[in-house]
Amino acid sequence: MASEFDLIDRYFKRAAPPGMLGVGDDCALFGVPPGMQVATSTDLLIEGRHFFPDVDPRALGHKSLAVNVSDLAAMGARPIGCLLGLALPEVREPWLAAFAEGFHAMAHAAGCPLIGGDTTGNPGVLAISVTVFGAVRPDAALCRSGALPGDDIWVSGALGDADIAYRLLSGQMPPDDALLAHTRAALDWPQPRFALGQALAGVARSAIDISDGLLQDLGHILKASGVGARLYLDDLPVSAALAGVPADRVRHAVLAGGDAYELCFTAPADRADAIRVIGAESGVAVTRIGAIEAGTGLTVLDADGAPLRDLPRGFDHFRSS
Amino acid sequence: MASEFDLIDRYFKRAAPPGMLGVGDDCALFGVPPGMQVATSTDLLIEGRHFFPDVDPRALGHKSLAVNVSDLAAMGARPIGCLLGLALPEVREPWLAAFAEGFHAMAHAAGCPLIGGDTTGNPGVLAISVTVFGAVRPDAALCRSGALPGDDIWVSGALGDADIAYRLLSGQMPPDDALLAHTRAALDWPQPRFALGQALAGVARSAIDISDGLLQDLGHILKASGVGARLYLDDLPVSAALAGVPADRVRHAVLAGGDAYELCFTAPADRADAIRVIGAESGVAVTRIGAIEAGTGLTVLDADGAPLRDLPRGFDHFRSS
């Protein structure tokens, strides 16, 4: 068995960017520009709980970092770098090479290089921890607590694909190879909205990334901000790939499907034009889906203006099912 | 089962220090003083691999953070805060309460408050990831690559206890309740040398914390610095608790025993008095154990000045045995 040190060197040691100290010391070192704070987030991903055991290791490497970069985006932070902890049940070098390739490609795309970590054996399942760092001006950070009554509610991209792909793969929907082919990339290769998130810093008032479902994640903003909201069902951006899927299934996927990694954010109504420009410049569709209200509670209105009953609860695929 | 959010609130949410944003948003936020860099390190600890399944949860909470704070100390960094990832096979609230108590007590002692994290279920074993942040002046950071020929080699505290406790607990030594009573605290409650490490920043030239054994960890300094070293066996600080242990067992524990979390560091010979003062002010014994030499290789000399043959390899208890 190759030693921990050999593995780290071969697959994870990369030259650190200028001004940083990377893999190979007791700590990594990095700086932040004057006046900015460090934004940081960590996720622990467990085989069988957060990903299928047979997932493509390149996709897993990508997604392990992507879901953390998505947290930086939801804070409006510019990525600086990341740490990776890997507990491997066995050393399968082709697997590790593919995982590293997916991880480094995401790191390169987001400007979030790997600067340190920990690799260890593990008698049980595969466990992956990723910690990301970014820089943000404290007064521009997109906290969950910033929403105010009258704010528009926006969402990036289109919703529902990842949920449908998960249900196809887990046997909760009948096999449909064409539908799976059109939706699986959303589940396996989520694209964190880091350019959009940074551009929204100082413009939007609050943001969150959708990991557990739109309703549940927007609920975190409402709770932290002490406000309510209404959403317009017909305004929710639905993935074009879902055209042939039954309407109730689509509705559930859009409102409660996890693993979307789109941004849900709020902004003053008079910034709507600015936000459309930011979306266009970031190359990401942005859609106004509702408004923040005084009080509490979350209402979804149908095309007739009637509130939906029995709203689906948000959830994370790999946690509750 | 209590939800992830309930558990986080109950056991891990604490008021963030002034100027920081803590648990409960997409990211935690913290600042660093002008001119300083962020030092960061992460560890992934797996049940059965890094700790015994029946370990006292308070001790485990303490040690999970302590081993990371030790990495900050080895860099000369002042602790700022930490993130915790917990994958729990089952929710045992008394266990979680005790773990949190040990974790928060260590955080308080080191000035390294918990500011974010991730909690999830896990079908397999318990997994713990901890990431720490500290602040250090980049020109004062104690990198592994800074040792120069002529430097003294120092070590903090006394060595050997944790190794002996591990061997007693794992059945590699015959049962000895008195010896276990005197050594177990070193294994379960390691005391990271954060005050000493900060005071050494800008004075010592290189440092590492001893997690895998003195010889192996000093070897990392030698490799990174491109130098060799000699150590004086009789100068190595041996724990008083090991007085009745056979000499060959003690020698192995001191040279190769893991989990010590003492600092091994090098400094110019003319700073010896300053280092003794720093040790006294930090409340930690510091002992000069050898010297850095030009070239490569690590020699341990006995009382007669003869080099030891068959040096034990360094290792981590919970990885290779």
C-alpha cells in the first residue's frame, strides 16, 4: 500500500498560488485583501448517504468541491482556496486519479486551489471533508438574515433536474433512459454560481444556495430575517428537460428537490434591472419568483392566485430517503 | 430522530465572537489583522482508526480539536476559530452533549471558538472533521522548510506517555493499571502547545508537532529543509511516569511514539536563552535534544557518542497498527 504521503504528493500536491503556502506543512497559509473578511464553510460527505457508491469518481471529485464553492457563492465571496480530507476504505489508484482530476478541474474553474488536507485509511465507508475559503467585504456579504419586506425573491438557473435524476437512479420513478440522460448532469456535475454570487455581493440583501430544496432553504432566509414570503408557482424556472414529466412530480421537484445548487436570493425591488444585468454578465439565468412580506409564513400561489395546500417539505435526497 | 438543525442549535451553536459570523449561515466569516495571513489545517478522524470506539466522548471532543490546534501551534499561529463536521452513525444525545462539552472547553482554552460546521447521519462509523484557522505574520510562520545547519533542535514537554498508554489499551503490553493511570491522560487529553508556538513565531526557524513520532516528524523538517540532524539519546525528555518501563520500550516510545502533540522545533544556537525564557513564560518545558547538520540523514547518538542502529520508524498508532 502506498503511504499517505506518497498519495498526497502524487494526486493532491500542486504548486500553491503566489503568496500562499500549500500542501506539505502543518498549516496552509493565505492572505485576504485589506478590508475583507474570510468566508469559510465545510461539508462532510459520506458514501451511501450523500452519494451512490458507484458514482463516477471524477464527478464525485467535482461535486465534493462544487457544493462547498456554492456556499461561498451564497455568501457573495470570491474563492481563495480549499482543504480536502479523504478517508479511503481501500486505495484504488485509478479511482483516486479520477477523483483528483474532477476535484482539481472544479478548483481551477472556480479559482479555488487545493492548499492542504488530510488523507487516511478507513475501515468503513468512504468519507470526504472539504473546507473552502473565500474573501468578502463584511458589509457586502449575503447573509441569510438580510431579507426585508418588499424584497423581490430570485432564483438562478432552472430547478428540478437533479431531483428527477435522483429518483430515476434510486428507483423511485420508472426507468427512463432519455430522461436520465437529460437530467443526470445536474445531479452529478452541479455548477456552483460563484461568478453570480460575487456579483450579487452588495446588491442582493440575502442569499442561500439550494441544497435541501427551495422551500426549505428559502425558509432558512425567512427564519433568519424574521419575515414571510409568497412565491408564484408559474414563475418558477423549470428545467426544459422535464417537459414530459407529470405535473405533480415536476412541482415537487422544483419546490422541494435537493442538490440543485442554484442561488435563491432577495433584493430591493428597485434593483431588478441591475440583477438582470448581473445575471446576463455572469452567464446565468435569473428569475424573479416572488416577494418577501412582513410577518411569517411562506405561501405559494397558483396561476389563479390561490395558495397551494400541502406544500412539500424540503429535504436532502441523501439524508431523508 | 432530532433533525440536523435541532442538534446543531442545541450542542454547537454558540454566540460568535465580536466581528465574526458564526454557525447558521452558508459560511462563517472572520477577519485577520492587517499584515497577517490565515493559517489553516484540517484533520479527518475515523472511529477505529484514530480513536477507540469506547473512548470517553468528552476526551474525544477535546482531542478532535486539540490535534488541530496543535497544527496551528506548530506554525506559530494564534488561534481564531474552527469548523466541525460530524457524521454520526446514531444520535446518542448524552454522547453528543459530552463530546460538545469537551470540544467547547478546548476551544475556550485555546481561544479557538466553533464558528461553523456540518452534521449528518452516517450508516457506517463515526467520522469527525475539524478545520482550524489562526493568524500569523508570514515572515514569522514556523514552516518545516526553515531549518538551517547549526540550528539547535528542541522539543517541548516529555515524550513517551501516549505511546505506552496506547500499547496498554490495545493489549500490546501486559495490563498495568498503575502505569495506565499515569499515562492515559497524555493519549486522551493531549495539550496542544499554542502559547509556546505563538511565542516561538519569529524566534524559531522551523517547527512541527509530533503526531507520528519524533523521528518521522523531525524527518519531515529535514526533508523540507534539505538538511540532516543528530540527536542525543540521553537528552530526550522522557516522561517520569515511565520510570519502571523496560528501557527498549521507553526508547521506542520516545523516538517513534505517535500522538504526543509536543512541538519539535529548530532555532539558531544563539537563541537558546531566549527559547528557555519563552518556555518558562509559556509554562512548558523545552529541551535541546540535538542539532541540524548539513547534508542528509538523521543520527541518534547514545551516551558514548555511538550512533544507534536500527532506528525505529515513526508511525501513527491508529494508522499502521
